[in-house]
Amino acid sequence: MTSSLLRPRRLARACSAAAGGDAGRDAAGSAVPTRILDWQDARVTALVGSIAATADEGRAVPVHAGQVEALRRAHRRIAEVVQPVYSVQDDRPVSEVLRRNRGSCSQRLAVLEAVARAYGVPTRVRGLLVDGTFWYPRFPRMRQLVPDRVLLAWPEFRIEGGARNGSGHWLTVSELFGDLGELSGAVGGGFTNAGAETLFEALSRTAIDWDGATVCPTDGAACDLSAYVLADLGHFDSRDELFSLHGQALCGMARLLAEPVLGRRTASGR
């Protein structure tokens, strides 16, 4: 069973507040640098410069299509250069993640957000409290150490144009590589949360659906992950704001003890 002793008390209050109807929080987002999303750091700007140009460069393409393709290239590049590990320091600055060349799913999503902001694309995050049992397949022998709820910062990007009225719209990272309907029918089924693939890699090939809007073929893992969502905390201008208000998935002492071990353990277990 999961443990409630390892999580900050603020997460319990957040869950209660969301259950009481306070989950309608909205946010305008921003492209400014933050302590976590420190995209003006030299390491981040170097990463941005290393992202390969698209074959469409030099051709007239809609602004929204160019922005989405740039974010897809960034996702692929981050997957190549940042090794997936089980780090528990969700508030680690992006520049430090790049210095270490390794990061958790949450940290690599933060890198993608930082690159987006460097491009001038505003970002925000949706705060989700996810049942700790979602991570059981990754820690079959350490289930007692898995917190009972995990705070997930799920990014969204403000894409210019593309909507019916030509105005900007928020694109969730779940739909960066296509809408959930088409992704749910992809070969390979849904996300199993086991083996080398993390949420970060999986979103490029399958539907990651926190709202129960899709289903995957019955012969594969589920795409509908809504059963694991304990509370929707709404949207925040940055992950800095989310973690400042609600804490991280683990309390400070647990992070201090776990990080030296988990921060070097790869998602494949090597």
C-alpha cells in the first residue's frame, strides 16, 4: 500500500480544497523566465540552438503549425540528451537538469516548457493529484515508499492562431503529437508505466488522457488514466507557483534521503 507519511501536508489540503469545488482555477501563463524555467541560462540557450531545423524552414507555413513543429522537435531532442531517472526534486532548475544530463519525467517536461518560453511561446501547468498506485509497476518491491498521492505539473502551450476564430489557444502536452482520438488508435496501446518508457516518451506515441475522453483498443494498456486522478487543482502560471502553493510529491526529508539513490536510477532500472 502507498504511504501518506511521505507527502507534504499541503497536498492533503489541496485535495480537500479541490473536492470542495475550488478546482476551477485558471491562469494566463507566461513566457518569462522563472527560477525553475530559467531559459536565459547558457545551457538552455545552447539546447535551443542545437535543435535541428525543420525541412519547412524558409517556406511559408502558418504560425501555429510552425510553433507546434518546433515543440515536437524540442521534445525529441530532450528525449535524446536528457537521460530519464527517478529524481524527486521537481523544483530543480532546468539549467541544472541539463548540467546533469539526466532528469525525471517532471523535470524533462520542465525543460520542454523552458524551451517553449525561449521560443516566445507562453506556457502554464495544470496541477493534478495522481494516485500513488499509478507508479506501482515501477516500484513493485518498494510500494510502501510510494506516496499515496503525487503532484503532477502537466504543461500547456499558448499556440498562436489555428483556432476557428484565428485567436490563440492552449495546447496540452498530451496533444502535442496529435489529438487524443487519433493517438488512442496508435499501434502499441496505451502507457503501462513500466519498463524504460516514461510519460515523457509515451506522449509522442499514445494518448495520455487524464479526463476520461478516450479509450485504447482492448488488447493494450489503457489510454484513459482519469481513474488515477484524485483531484484537479486547476491551472497555474508556472510550475514554480504550483509547487510553492502545494509542495512537491514528497516531503523535504523524504526528498533529501531518496534523491541520492533515485536521482541516479534510470527508468530502465539500470
